[in-house]
Amino acid sequence: MKLKSFIAVAAFFLAAAASFAQTTFEHPWANKKVAYLGDSITDARNRESKTKYWGYLEEWLGITTYCYGQNGRQWIELLGQIEKLQAEHGNDVDAIMIFMGTNDFNSAIPVGEWFTEEKGIVNADGHMVERTRRVTSFDRDTYRGRINIVLDTLKKLYPTKQIVMLTPIHRSRASWGQWNVQPTEDWQNGCGEYLDAYVQSIKEASNIWSVPVIDTHALSGLFPMHEEQKDYFFSDTDRLHPNDAGQRRLALCLYYQLAALPCRIDLQ
């Protein structure tokens, strides 16, 4: 390559790099309206942290927050939170985030199945043939049935809105008195399941319902099983709920993961 050509090419790339460096990144969730559905980790009234993960996102991104998280809630109880969201804000929301599952695990809700199967007659290429089809399970007494019910409801009520699920984070021992002691996650729950099955089900639901999932179980870095991470959690007797530092770490994970997802999804 001749010297003049080399200089011209180098100048082009330097100019492109400078232009790129000057470009200001605009986070897709900035200044949007987001509803948060969940349990105690989301509940604004809980004392374990002054600022929840959504509070940090509100501060950093200017998000308008609609928080409906309630202490102790399970997946099926999200229907009440959705009903309240509808009553208070109707369709005036850009996205809905779901952070749920740890209480279903602790309450030993059976994992269940996503589908049942049935035989039927279907037209295939002009011929009526017998085949097997799967039917979505809406069993309120199983974890997967409950997820199906909630996502089916949200998909119908908010067909153009972004819905995002978060997996449950790791959990260690928590005790609030003689009759309310929750073991560490290396113990099975009352129906013989580990927490992993409830986390994995959220990931599977993402594929079934085309709802993005952020795997905070894997990506947040929060691991209360280790003594060295106790400073991220409320107290020595509560390694279940993140404190302010833990909520902030969770929020940082969400900040960067959400940057890869659109928030407002218009039809045009």
C-alpha cells in the first residue's frame, strides 16, 4: 500500500473512532414507566433495605416506578398485583418486571408440568389424521401451572408491552422465630425439590412464552451461602434478603442486562 493511501485509510478509521467515542449511549429503559411484581425483595415496605433494586434503577435511569411487590407472595398471587396495576394505571406502562419464585420453593409448591397431552383429529395436508397435541397446563396447585396462568394473563392484557422475568437469587438460612425458620438452599424443600428446579422453570417459561429472562441467580453475584458475602444481606439470621449493598449489586446487574432489551415496544 502506498504511503498516501495508508495515511488516508488511517485517517478514516481515526475519524470514525473519534465519532463513535463522542456518541452518547442512551439506555433503552431511561425515563420509562415500569411496573414491578414480586415478593419481599421487591416490597417497598420491607425493612431489610432502605433502597430496593428498582429504587436504584429509578435513580440512575429516571424510571417511573409502579411497585406492587408484597412480602411472602407466590406466583399465583401475582394475579392480584396485576389486577391492582390495571385498576391504577390501565395500559399506561412501558414494561412489567416479575421477580418471583423463592416463596413457591419454600412453601413446597410442586413443580408440576407445562403441558398435558391429548389425542385428536387434525387436518394435515388435506387429510384428517389422528395425532397427539399438547395442552397448556393451568393448574393453580403447581409452580409451572401458576407461571402459565400469570404469563397467559399478562400476554393477553399487555400484548404490546415488554415483560421481563428474573430468576430467584440464591438463598441461605433465615430465621424469624421458632416457627419460621428457612433452611439453606442445599436442603430440599417439603416436596423433595431443590431451588434449582424453580430457577430452571423460569428459564423454560421464557422459551415457552417468549418472555425475556434475566438470570439473577447466576449473574447477580449474590451468594449468601458464603460467610464472606454476609455484608450483602440483612443480618446473620437473615441471609435471604439483600440489604442496601445487596440490592445495589442486584440493580447493577439489571442495569447492564436491561440495556440489551427494548423497553417500550410500539406497533410501528
